[in-house]
Amino acid sequence: MEHEKLPSHSPLREDDVRSESAYAHRFGDWSSMQYLVKFGKDGSTRSQTFYNGDSVSTRMDAVREAIIYVRENWADYPSLMADLRAYIHELTAAGSESGTADTTPYLPTVLSSRRAWRSQPTSHHAFLPDDESEDLSVIRLYTSKVGYDQIFRVINQAFRTDELTEAEQRKRLRSAVFLVELLNIDLFNYTYREPQAQNFHGTVYRGVVFSDAQLEDFKNLAARPVAERFWAIPLAMMSASTDKNVALREFASVPPSNSGSATDETGPRHPFLWRIHVIGLHAEYLRIYHERFPTSVVSSICAVPIRQLSDFAGEDEVLLRGPFFQLIGIREEAVELEPGREQRIYVMELVMLNVNRDHPSTMQLGEEKGEQARKLFGCLVGMWRAEVCKQLAAMYGLEGDVEQYNEIHRGEYAKFMKIFQ
């Protein structure tokens, strides 16, 4: 099946030029997040990531422990914030010594704020004042270039294991989780307040330039059985745009080449376009879950359009939070990177669900009921993802994959029926 031809760049307005020069790197950034990626069931690829190798389960346990600790100790918010403030000060001081430190007006606001889930009164008081609980300064921090770099510096350094004691790494990881939780709250409060930001679904794009080895990692992943053909960034966020041109601009640094790649002092570089199909959970599946667990809040904070909050609204940004991607396939397509000049580049087809249970109501279910809810939700998500991926596989003529997705659906349905026995 032939894909649509991607359009050439539209003429840049002055505002677009300013935004591109100031901040465009987030739509094609890979270096900040590659260490945080988990590939497939075992996390194994040629890339060295926090989730790579024999210790994947141990490291996932460390992340889960940090998440549980932060949520169970939310009443001790001042101490959690003090630890985050000290950690960021440590990183900023290190940056000052190396000449790389910078500041943003949003960071002081974040570090002096008190946050609460918009639909969840705190143990100390009811809803916080609008100017404090809904200033959305964590999202605004992310949408600035300096803030983006600061957030990823906190997260990446927390995941480094070299020359750190177990206690030091645990404290850093908790601070990183706390910062991500603050972003979760901002995203939830924003979608709660702005109905047009809820339940985003559609196609978004990223444009990344990869080396041979990086491209090979994803080709190897695409060659796996569909049950193992997924990857995720559990504790991070990623920018994408509903405008393909924003993603295509990321390839401006790659010299023209008839072969679809170019070579510089670091070796071959390949334009790699990501086409991400964002879908919500089917309404019937959501009804089944809420019928069984009516107090459990389900949100759509995994993909939130933040155009209204961004310093660069013309980039039509959608923030992908902790994305989990099912890889449908990778193929070469003809793309018009410059007016009147086509080039064949690699395009990766991905599916992600915009549905999430990260909310205090999840922990309030208790251990036994919470585990039942987790299993049911997992089955419903698994069934719907398999259905959507099967449709895409059929559309692209991947008949062998269609049957594999059918098998996954049958397995999830069997688990679903067992829950209701």
C-alpha cells in the first residue's frame, strides 16, 4: 500500500524562525532520552540504557519503589520538595562550574509551589488556590528550552548508576519521580480545566536523525514477533506535533542525499520520521472498567495538546508523557524534504494509547482491589491495542502480523473472561 506523500516545508513566518532556532530540538531530541528507553520485554538492544541487560527487572523495581514512596509520602510534600530543590541546586552548581548552567523564570515558581490533583482534596486542606494549584508552571517549564534541558538533566542524572551509593541513587530517583509527578498533576489539572485538551486522538510526528547503530536498534526491534515489538520511556516525556512540517524541519541539518542518508564527522546520519497514531480506549471498554471500579479516575494525560501553554504555539505541540509505543513497522517512503525534491527516508509507524490511571484514587483502592483493577485495565488496554494494531497491519498488507495480533487479542480476552468468572 502506498503511503501519502509528505508535504514540503511551508514558508516560515518570523515567529516560526524564532521558535525553530530557540527550541526546535525537542521535536527531534534523542540524546536526552535514549538512556531512559526500555525496548521489548527484556529491554535488550545494542543501545546501553538504564533498562538494558540482566538487571532490567531490578531497575524497574527501583523505579516502582520510588513511585510508591513518593505517592505514599505525599503528605510530606515539603521534604520531597526540599530534596528536589537541593538536587537541582547540585546540578545547577555543577553546570556553573562547566559553564553550561542557565536559568528560566519558571523554575523558581515550580520549586516554591504546592500542588494537588484538581479533583482530589489534600489531607491538609481542600482545593488549593487557583494561582498555586493551577499555575501550570511545570508544563511551562517543559515548554522552554532551558526548562526542557533542566528536567531531562534531573531525570538522566537520577538514572545514572556509576559512582553512586545505593542510598544516593534512591534519593535521586525519588526526586526525579517527584518532578515527574508534579508534571502529571499539571497535565491532569489542565485537562480537567480545559475540555478541549481532554481525550486527544490523532496522528502526531517526530523527526529524529539517527546513526547507523541507532537505526539498527529499531530495525532489530521491528523484526521481532509483534508481542515483543514495543518500546517505552517510562519516566520521561516527549514532544510531537500534529504538523508534519515541524517534524520535517528536524532534517534541515542533514545534507541532501539521493540515498536518504548523509555522512558527517560522526558517520552516516539518517532522517527517521516517526508517525504516531494516538488513540483513546474504546468507550465500551472504559464503561466496563468504571462499572467495576467507579471511584478509579481514568485520564488522558498520556497525550496532551499544549499549544495554548507553549511559548511557541505555531508548533502545534502534543506532549507525550511516559509513552508506550507498539511498533507496527519501518519502511522507506518518498518524502519531499525540499520543494520539488523528493528523498527516500525511513518512516516508523507507531501506536500509543492515551489512557492513564495515575491518580491518587488508584492507591485508595487498596492493595487487593487495586491489583484487581490493574489486571482488568491491562486486559482492556491489551485487547483494544491489539484490535487497532491489527487494523493498521491489515492496511499495510502485513498479513502475518494480523494473525499475531489476533492471537494477542485472544490471550487478553481469555484473561478478561477469567477475571469475571
